Amino acid sequence: MKVLFASSEIHPLIKTGGLADVAGALPIALRKKDIDVKLIMPAYKGTLDKLPPVKNSINLGNPFGCGDLILLETQLAESHTPIYLVQCQSLFERDAGPYLDAHGHDFDDNDIRFAAFSWVCAFITQYGALIGWQPDLLHLNDWQTGYAAAYLAAWRLNHPPIVTTVHNLRYNGSFPIERFDEVRLPHDLLSIHGMEFYGRYSSLKAGLVYANAITTVSPTYAHEILTPAYGDGLDGTLRAQSHKLSGILNGVDYNEWSPSIDPFIHTHYDLHSLENKQQNKLALQRENGLPESPNAPVFGVVSRLTEQKGLDLIPAAIEPALQQGAMFILLGSGDKTLEQQYLDLQTRYPDQVSIRIGYDETYSHRLQAGIDMLLIPSRFEPCGLTQLYALKYGTLPIVRRTGGLADTVFEEGQHANGFVFNHATAEELRSAIDRSLLAYRDLSTWRTLQIQAMSQDHSWERVTEQWINLYQSLIN
């Protein structure tokens, strides 16, 4: 079975969120099951420096008038997973992130950039003789690749089945309809049953409508997005396509996220040496200039600072715990107003609060190992990976019951492994924090919860069979 896995970001080459983690881990897990998966991603500035030398180079011409599209073939260094990079200097080699400029604004030509990338993905499925390999299935991820489904629909040629995975429905890739001609698609796709989206057009909608199967990154999120509250304007489209919609929970790469082997943390530990987690707590306190206090409960956040993540609820909810001697450590960036609220909290509690604006992959590992509770009060959460990392590290998540959080964190029963609240209010979050403090003060209860958290298996190996079954059903 040959699968072309298309993603706009892949860890460790480039990462802005969970999509990169999935794209960097799921294909590797599938290859271990003898699935012939090859990756494809834009060649952003500096990407080639992180990879072995290019094996082959194919010029695919200049269909968008932005410069030649060059298909480069190489492989990920550690796993030897084959990867194609789409190179076009004017589109992808920029001094910023993959989607935003240095000021945090979307690039004006994101529609053209990812249409061109998607065009190459679609082209490969039709003309595999160019590279000596033709996929049996095309796996698309989010709006940046949705155009590929539109091109294949427009070309009206036989093509392999398409899976579109939605990692976050809110990012729908919608653009002014006046720019539609620039992406070289026919106007007969611009219908309410096609790409038209409230007077604009949406590449994600194309990925939904023209796919053979739609997946989301958790079962609960697959149900939620069928409702107006979570559907972000696409719930009607999804209800019409619900016969091909399913949810497959994301996994975790335990080669990267496991406290027994993590190279970035102070002291290794596992289920049988949980007392060593305390050394990571003390090291984290020292690193942040906080007093070393082994008994103080430490709450943490690793997140983009957005209202989607419920990060506006935390300052008011955490303050009573701080007044009782708790500590709070945050790593994240995003909304400038939220950033300032957290910096103000640090100013008021300099010996208890540490705020680091930005993102640091290695520090996020030390934070997960050193804190006691991880706060994730999301208003919606397609899957969430940070709570899965936290569980493995014996760090108990405090989450709102939504999406993948509802599928992985439980407060009651034999699988209890954290603390859960229902409504996105500071009051309910504060109540969950209070319950966590009560459990924290009882060492026996806390150890039981930690052991249940660390015992759960969310490895990619556990979920690959679901993907293989889906792929096989479509190919058959």
C-alpha cells in the first residue's frame, strides 16, 4: 500500500502546532507496519539544511506564474522516511514562519502559496512516472492541502482515494472569491456544494467535499463539529458528508516524550521511580528563579495564548491557589493582551509565578516533567497533545470536557487521571483547581492518579491499525 502524506509542517523540520507532531510521527509508525508512506511538504527557508543531500530534482514548470516548482527528493535523517519538498523561492523561502510574516499577519498570498503546493501533491498522484512511484492513496491535512482535492476533482481523471484530516476546523483557508482565478481552478467548483463559503471560497471545504473520507483527531471532536457551536460555519457541509466522517485519536511518540529516556529533563523517572519527579520540580524552580519548594503544588501551561485555549480564564482562577502558596509556570505566546495579563500576574507574585513568552521545545519537556498539574481549559480542542505528554510524565491535567480532552482525561472511575470541568468559566476552572489541591495533599490519592495516568498507552503504534483499516477500505 503506497500513501502520499501531505502536510504544510512536519516535526522536526518546522512546527507551529500539533499538525507537525502528527505529520512527523504517524507516517513513521505506518512505515513500521510495512505501509509505503512518503511525505511531502513545502521547502521553507532553511528546511534543506536539516536534511540529507537531495537525491533527485524534477522541474514541474511554472503553472502559477510565481516561478518554477521544483520537486526535491530526500529523506528524514533519523527515520529514513522518504520526503518530497516543493521548492519555489518566491513562495516559500521567507524570513518568517510558514503562514505568518514577522508582524504576525497572514501572508497576503497564502492562497497562491498553498494552492501551488497542493497542485504538486495532486500532480504526483496523476503522473507517478515522473518519480517512479505513484500513490494508492492521498492523505491531506488541513486547509493548506485541501486544494489538492479540488484539482483532482477539476481534472476529472481517475485518481487515488483521498483522506482529509481536520486538525482544527477554525482554520478553514477561506479567501476572497475575487482571487479565485489565481489558483487556476474552474468556476464550476464555486457552488454551495463545492468551495463557496459565505461569499468567499474555502480550500478546507474543498478537502471535505471532494475527499473519500474525512477524519478528525479525536472521536468527540468528530461529533462536536456537526453542531453550529463547533462547526465554524462548516457544520452543514459536514452533516451532509457525515457518512464519511470519523474520529481517530492522535498518538504520542514516546521516543520523544517519555520521562525514562527524555534527554532534556534533569532526572529520569518512570512508574517505579516516581519520587525522582521531585528532582525535576526543584530543577524547574531553580531554572525560573523561584524558591526551591518541594511541597508547593506547581501548576503549568504550555500553549498558544488564545481564547480558544481558554487561557483568559486562568489568571482569575489561579489566584486563590497562589494565595495558598501554589506556584504557576507558563510557556507560550499569542494574544498580546493575554501575554500582558500573565506578565502582570508575575509582577504581583514574583516568588511564585514565572512567565516565559515564546516557545522552546526543550524547555517544554522540562516544564512537563517539573510541574504537578497542567492547565488546559480549552473552549474547544480537536485533540490536544500536551495533555497526552503530561499523562506520561505523571503530571495531572486539569481540562475542560471537550474534544480530545474529553476522550483522554477522566476524573472518576478506574481510569481517573486528572480533573475535568464542563463550562468555560473561571468559577468552574477554580473549582477543578481546588479539587486538584485537595488530591495533591493526600499522597496516596495523588500517587494512584499519577500511576493511572502514566499507565495509559497513547502511542502511535496503538492507533496505526485504525489508519491501516481506513486506508484499506478506501483502496478496496
